[in-house]
Amino acid sequence: MPERWTPDSWRRKPIQQVPDFPDMDALGAVEKQLSTFPPLVFAGEARSLKRQLARVAAGECFLLQGGDCAESFAEHGANNIRDFFRVFLQMAVVLTYAAASPVVKVGRIAGQFAKPRSSPTETRGGVALPSYRGDIVNDNEFTAEGRIPDPRRQIEAYRQSAATLNLLRAFAQGGYANLGSVHQWMLGFVKDSPQSRRYMELADRISEALGFMQACGLDLERHPELRGTELYTSHEALLLGYEEALTRVDSTSGDWYCTSGHMLWIGDRTRQLDHAHVEYCRGIRNPIGLKCGPSMKADDLMRLIEVLDPENEPGRLTLICRMGADRVGELLTPLVRAVAREKRNVIWSCDPMHANTISSASGYKTRPFDRILQEVKGFFAVHAAEGTIAGGVHLEMTGQNVTECTGGARAISDEDLNSRYHTFCDPRLNAEQSIDLAFLLAELLKKERLARQVPMPAAASL
């Protein structure tokens, strides 16, 4: 029997990726202050997401999860939030129509500040300083003062998350997400894309479906399902003191929820069975993600599933697989078979970003678009072969016109990377590449739908 869980029981476990705060009294004071702040999200919203994710697990919906590698204080602003929201909705509309099923939209936003690092220090020019661990911990600027972990940054991260959530909710329900508007944005993208001819057929079919709906008397402004949408938030549960401070008991159920985001995930570097991050996440009732990298073995995965989802609850656990374009078939297949054998109700999601990071000839860390697409195709191929459900994708992306990943319809080259390379951590798909990937993913979803003989409706809701 596992020991009794409490919001702070993780503190009695070994822990990885913890910042070295020099002033523990100051850290404790910040965590105490955070514990008095209002929740950022509500338990009922997390339960609603879990119900939708249960439909993903059953093959009735598709999960689109994406956003920044790491949010920053400096780039926080209404325009950046709006641009991400626009791109994300366009991707969702394309996938909804192709899959003939709803798309569950979960952003890596309003809380994705902390980052794990491969080394505790970074060395430049013979000078070694603490690694940058995200704006919630320290500063990206390479100075001795800036790299000191500062607990006061957690207050700023909370306030930025609250402001971001406020704007996202207004965009989602205030008419900005009107299906007709989203489709017009998408038509503009298709018109300007080098792959315009390839994408136009799907865009035209969506136009015909919308025209049919309007001819039947459906007013896109009057129907809530067509005028607005639901967008949930997620981030990696890495800085556990922050998460504990925002963990609250739900008055209606008596269950504990983390109120910093609707969904949290455990990273590939912190998924040790008897360590702090698994201990914390096993006790909260939010939907949980688990990153599964190349070192994940089937036996280890099954033990983690038993701890994180002992009740085999549909919608509770999403397995986010990051295997690499060349090895996805080899590494994913035994995991899928082990989970299917035990009849576990999980969601399989593909993270095609993290295992496809390379150093370019120009010295930048990048991710080739072709390798990202190759891993997605390999992920779908494994599930098609095993008769299981390819449930979603998990992307690092932005609504900005950055040049961080090579390739895509615009064929960004190594030489182009330095023109708009803005990321603080890992390279992201830019706005065009994100929508490019959605159209290419739509082709995979259409093939999967036809293989399962799912009939195509005249229109699917956003």
C-alpha cells in the first residue's frame, strides 16, 4: 500500500531538477503567499477536460496540445497571446473537419515557465553560471546576478498566468473564435502558402460546409458552439513548491486539484517512480500527462501507470511519446502492446519535437520540419498496425513569424535561422509551419477515418 498522499508528501521523496535557491526563508515566504492567492483554474474545468479526454481515449475526439517551449516575462503581451490563439484555432478547424470529430484544445500556456536542464551549470568563455531554468526561476541573461534563482519570480509568473487566462477566456467566449472568422484566417493562409494548391481542396470543402450551414439558416453568431470554443491550459509540473501552493481541495468532491492549470505533465527527466514529481502528481485529480522518451521500458511504464492511474480512469492519463523520427516504430510498439495487453485506458499522444533536435551547421539548435512530420507519420503507423488509437499531438509552437525550425512550406534553411531566432530554450514551429503541419496531419486523420469507416458529417463543430 502506498503511503497516504498529501499536497506536501512529495517533500519526503528524492527530487530531480530542483533549483538551488540561496534563501530558503524567502522561498518559504513566497510559497506561503501563493497559497493565499485565488485559484487560476477551477476543479470543474479540470473535470470537464477529463471528460473530453475520455472521449479522446475512446477514439471519439482528437487532442491538440501545443504552445511555447517556455513562456517569458519579456514577450508577454496581448498580441502574442492573440497570435497563438488564432493559429491554434486554425489548426483545430482543419483537424476537426479532416477527422470528422471534435478537437480537444489544450495550450502549453498560462503556466509553462519552468524548464528542466541537462546540466545544472552553463559555461561561456570559461565562466560557469547556473543554467537558465525558465523565467519563473532565474533570468536568461548570462550574468551572475541574473542566474541566481529568485523565488519572487513565482509571484510574477502567477500574475502573468492570470492575465493570460483572462484574455484567453475572453477570446474563446467573446466572439473572436467565431467559426466563420477562423475559416477566413485559414483561407488567407492557404492563399499565401507555397503549398496553396495542395491545401485548397480541404479549404474549399470547409467553405462548402459552412455555406451549406448558413443556407440552412444557421447563424454563426447566434449559436454558442459556432461562436466560441473551449481552450484548456497545461504545463509541466516541475517547480513543485509552486504547484503545492496552488493545490486546493474541491469543496464539491473533497478531492485535491492543482489550480495552476487544467492539465499537468511529468517530464521525461523527472518520471522516476519513487521520486517527488510522480508522488505529487499521483494525488491530484487533474488530467495528467507522462512524457515517454527513448529510455522508457514497458515494465517501467506499466508501473508508472499503476501509480498515476490506479483506477484506470478514462481521461486521467495521457502518454506523450517523444521517440525520434528514426526510432518511433522500434521504441513505441512494445509500449503500445504492453498497455493494450493490460487494457489500460490511456491517451496516446505524439511529441515529435524533443527527440528531433539537432545542431545546425550555422550553430543554432533546430528541428527539421521533415523529421517532425516523419515522427508523426511513424506514430500513426504504429497505432494503425496495432489496432490502437493515435489520440493526439503535442507541439512546441508559436503564433509568431520566427525562424527556429528548418523546412516547412517556406523551406527555411540553416542560413535563415539567425534572422528571427527568438526562443529562450528550444526551437518552435512558427505560425506557418504549425498550420502546414495541421494540413499534413489532416491527411493522416482522413486516412485513419476512412480505414475505420467513420462517416463524414456535413460539418463538424469547432
